[in-house]
Amino acid sequence: MVDSNIYVKNELLHQKFIILTLYVDNSIIIGNDMEFLHAIKECLTTSFEMTYEGLIKDVDECLGMVVQRNMDIKSINISQNKHLIRIFKKFNMNT
């Protein structure tokens, strides 16, 4: 577990990973191998009552996080800057 709502599973031998974000009744599964993604999704749907909304190709903001993907260098950047700015404004703090 990386954060209280972000889980990471690595298969180093096969160079596969999954990042699962959960918040209340929303989730996103991110990974670098479609077969691995489908296997994890199937495992989760047999254990929990879930609906599948389909493949999200361009995630911009979800669960208060900004997700940026760079397919050229195969990177994913997740930040919560917008969430922090909202909190700072709520409590009249300078950013």
C-alpha cells in the first residue's frame, strides 16, 4: 500500500504493474499490461460487487487527483495539487 487509497502490485519478473485507486465507490485501475489489468479486474469483480464503466483513455482528473500519462516515455504522474489549492483557499492560506 502506497497511500490509504492507492495500492500498487508489481510483478518484477514480468515487468508488469497495477495501480489501483479507491475512494468511496469509485476506482481506477492503471497498468502497463492489458492481460494483467483484465485478470485483476476479474479477480476484483468476483470478490466485490462492481460495475465496469469501460476503458478510460484520457484520465485528466479523478478522485481529486490529476493523472498525466506520457506514452512516449511510458510514465504516469499522479498529483493532488488542485486538491491542495482548494484546501488552502478554504482556509485562506497563501499558495
